[in-house]
Amino acid sequence: MKFAVVTGGSRGIGKAICIEIAKMGYHVLINYRSNHDEAENTLNQIKEGGGSGELMKFDVSNPDEIKASLSSWKEKNPESVIEVLVNNAGIRKDALIMWMKDEDWKDVLNTNLDSFYYITKQLIQDMIVNRYGRVVNVVSLSGIKGLPGQTNYSAAKGGVIAASKALAQEVAKKNVTVNCVAPGFIKTDMTAELEEKDLKRMIPMSRFGNAEEVAHVVSFLASPNASYVTGEVISVNGGLYT
């Protein structure tokens, strides 16, 4: 059996990614922080589609919880290797920088950027030893061009992009790839408060995307078919920033 970890897998883009990765034949470890019911719903949909998975609860901003959860899983599954890691979990706390609270800066960077380091560090060594692995990081249009009111979010996602390019070069010889997927405006809980009617005028395709459209790109990068793609950022934004 092949194994994959998807962080923030209970809702939205993460949920769609879990379902797509399961279709590839992976046993998906669905990470979530607190919404157990939604995580169970994701798992049930995977099983209904003929796939398999399990829940893995930890806070991606807490290195102790990450280490404890992943170490415990490895102890129970000593012969198993996690081949795919999708770093998807993230939060937004938007504000103009003059009004931004220090804790909002720190929380967003810790959850979106530091978590990449905490989790990837725990899993990358086994991929290197196994001489196969896929790391896919869900970033954002904000990390490429920056968006006003999102200096913290843009800094975090931009940091993940730069880190991914560096890590891709470190592990390429071991057949481990590291890539990013940068969604634009996607219909999820995180964008529910946005005025879609106004914003879609900025998008050449004149609509918001859906989570499945992001998940298809992630599943490609997580597959053997993307064996010669690494250190890249693929935008899924309807032509918004091209």
C-alpha cells in the first residue's frame, strides 16, 4: 500500500485533494486540527469511492504535535513509507499592515510557512532513503504578486515558494520532486466572504474556480507522470495573473 499525507484535508481544497489522491491508489492520511466531523466526511467520501484512508489530528503550527503524530504513525507502520506530502493547511488574517496585530502576523507565518518546515522535515528523509517522493505545496496568487491587505499571507506563501525551489534542488538527485500550486480565487470557506460578482470581472475566465480544478493539478504533480517537473509553481487562477 502507498501512503500520502494531506494537511488541512477536512474541507475545501484540502478535501478535494484527499479525494483525488485516494483515486491514485494512495491510503490518505487526512490531517485536520479541530473539525472532526468534516474530516470524517472526507474519509467517508474516499471510502465511498473505493479508496482508503485514516484521520490524523494535529495542529500544523505546533511542532510538538506534528512530531508526536507522525512518529506514532511510523512506529505503528514501520515498513511503510509516506511517498506523497501535500502541504495544504493554511489560514488568513487580513489587514492593512498599519492596523495588523503582531499576533496576526505571527499566526499566519507560523501556520502557513513554519508548518512547511516542521512537516516536510519529518518526512523528507524517508523519501530520500526510498529514492522516491513527491512534495506539493499549496500556495497562493498572493505569494506570487502580493495582494494589499495580505502582507502576512503574501510573505508566508512567498516564503514557501522560495523554500520549495531551494528544497527541490537539494533532493532532485534522489528522485524526490518539490512543487507548488498557486490557486487564485477558488470557491471555498476561505473566500466565502468575498464579493464574487465584483472580483470575477478581474478574471479573464469571468468566474471563480472550484476546489476540484486545483486538486487535479496537485494530483498530477503527486504522480509519477510529473517525474521531470520540480521547483515549479503552477498557477490555477483563470488567467488572473499571467
